[in-house]
Amino acid sequence: MSGAGGAADRDPGLQPERTRLAWRRTTLSSTVAAVLAVKTALHGGAAAAGIVACALVCALWLAFLLLAHRRIRALAAAPAPPALAPRQAALAVLCAVATAACAAALVV
């Protein structure tokens, strides 16, 4: 039960920590997806389409990694970190969707 003082009991340091950990987990998942995409692309010989898809997945992974690293640093730098900019959020979504599209193309 939360009383009138429930908001005062909240530790503002927990939310940035949870968000930082979520970015790290997502980065790890992205790394695994990129490694599996490279393995799939190069399995059974390297076709030109596979190499292009592999290069695209690696570029998307690198872009997401840089974005996540930048956000993790921002979360650690300030006690009250700024909100994620819409441009950065759109870039993160674009990287995730494009990686999924490349993975689907590699599987088919």
C-alpha cells in the first residue's frame, strides 16, 4: 500500500539504472543477432546477396552499438538524465527493424 508519502519514498536513481541495463541487454541481443546473421550469410558459400546483407547487418549493428553506448553514458553522467531525443529513438527503431528485415531476407 502506498500512502501519501509513496512518491517521496521513490528512489530516482533506480529508473536510470534499469534503463541502462535494458540498453545493455538490447545491445547484447543485437550482437547475437548480428553474429547469427553473419553465420547464416556465410553458411554454404558466400553469395553476393549474402555478403551485402551481412555487411548491412554489421553496419546496422555498429550504428545501434554507438547509439546505445551514447545513451548509456548519458544515463550514467547525470543524476537526472535527459529524455531520449526523438531522433535517437527513431534511429534505434530503424536499426532494429532493418536488422529484422535483413535477417528475414537471409533466412528466405
